[in-house]
Amino acid sequence: MTTAEERDRAAARDRARELAVADALVSIGRALTLLGSRLSDIHDEDTRDAAVATIEQSTTGADVPRGGLGPRQLTVLALGGFDSPAGLSSGDVETATGLQRPNVHKMLQRLTELGHLEQLPDERPARWRRSHPSGS
């Protein structure tokens, strides 16, 4: 076996290991998201809005607009990654929330139409970040 073949095999093993770790982390993220949603179901419905508002403010450091938005939209808007310059892709939101990608993409488009998010131009895959009022 040549040195080049040995390097190729070692690189393939390293890549397989990296993919396995990435898959495990995605699975852990989904499991934690599922656990969080099940735990939130345990809370009394009357206190849910207050608890969500407290979590939103503590995780994002900002008020999340509530007017006419559903719980899933509020959950998506509460993700802190929207505050970064790079924003989040629909895959990032899918992983963080456990929602299905087609639903996430439509929701991100709707939140953009409502002015809560903005789609970053020329990004593939598409990415979104939190919109800021033109006055700030």
C-alpha cells in the first residue's frame, strides 16, 4: 500500500468519525428540543404565556413581538441565532425546534413578510436574521 493510499484511508476514517459525531449532536439537539416541548406541555396552560415571555426575554435579551403570532412562531423568534450577523438557515431552525423543514421555511417567509425577520441576500442556503426598525 502506498503512502497516498494510506492518507486517503486515514482521511476517509476521519471524515466518517466527524459525520458520526455531527449526527450524534443533531440527535441530541432534537432529543433536548422534544424534552423541552414535553416539559412545557406539563405546565398549566394559564401560566404558559407568562413563562414563554420570561424565557424569551432571558434568552434573547429583547422583547419578542407578540401581536397575532402563534406559539411556534414565537418559539422560532426566540432563537438567539437571529441576532447574529450570519443569522440562521431553515435547517438551523429545524434542528433547534424539531419542526419540519417545509413548515419552517414557510414560517420564516411569513415572519419576513410581517417584518420580524429579514432574509440575507445572496446566501445559499437561505439565511434569516432579526429585522431592526429603520430608526435604530
